[in-house]
Amino acid sequence: MRLTDVPEGASVYVDADIFIYHFTGVSRQATDFLERCESRALSGYTGHVVVLEVMHRLMMIEARTKGLLLGNNPARQLAEHPEYVKQLSEYHFQAARIPEMGITVVDLPRSYLARSLEFRQRHGLLANASVLALEMADHGLTWLASSDRAFERLPRVTRVAPADLIVSP
């Protein structure tokens, strides 16, 4: 299903890639979807782990855009060159806008380490994805805005994604 298929008034958990597509301008549908959240036509939710992932990915993108990174391992390059990190700030201000976009950032669930294990073992999800699934379950959310097809393995979750990606960041 597409982001445009989410009905008015729905509550939707938003994964990191949707924010990345919006901030990098590679999906008009992602931007329109987030505007629907901001106008409160949809109730948007995300978690702190997602916000941190968005911040990390935007930092890598900003460093590449500024010509600071050349290799295949941008995180390692930045870790080895703190002077590069000191030149970056756009990523921070973009990620900091998430709560201002009509998105509720939910707290990390209690005992998330033990409880998210069930989602990893039962559905084969990676660590961050299992926390996202746990947050959705704890908040009774069934709509998920994400391009990650792994979430299709979750019962009672309807995954929606943009259909207009220009390029993948």
C-alpha cells in the first residue's frame, strides 16, 4: 500500500526512512504524508530510536554532500575525523523538527530489551525494528509508514510506503 492510502484520522507510526525521504527531497509523497501529520489529519507517532537513526543518517548525508566523505564507511570516517563532525549541523536541526511536525515521540518502553526479543525471535526483525514493533504494539498502532518490507511479517500491521522515490539516499 501507498502513503496516500492512509485514511483521514488514522494513527500511524513513522519509520526513519520516511523522514529521510522528506528531508532529502526524494519523495513528494513522504512530504505530503508528513504534512498530513502536521495538520493533524493523521496522528503521527515515532520513537526515540527512530529519531536517533534519522539524525545519524542525515549526518552521513550532510557529510557526503559537503564532500567530507569519500569511502564506503562514512561513520568510521567521521569517527576518525572529529574536525569533520564539527563542521556539521544541518542534520541536527532537521531531526529536531520531528516533534514540531505533528509527530508524537513515544518513550522507550519499559524493559524493552527483554520484551523486544519476542519480535526478533518470532518475526526475524533486527534490533531497532523490534523496538519499533514493540512501540507500535504498546500504543495499539496498526498503520506503519515505512519502506522496510521486513515489517510485512508482522500480523495486524498495515505497512504503507511512498511510490515515488526519485533515488534512495
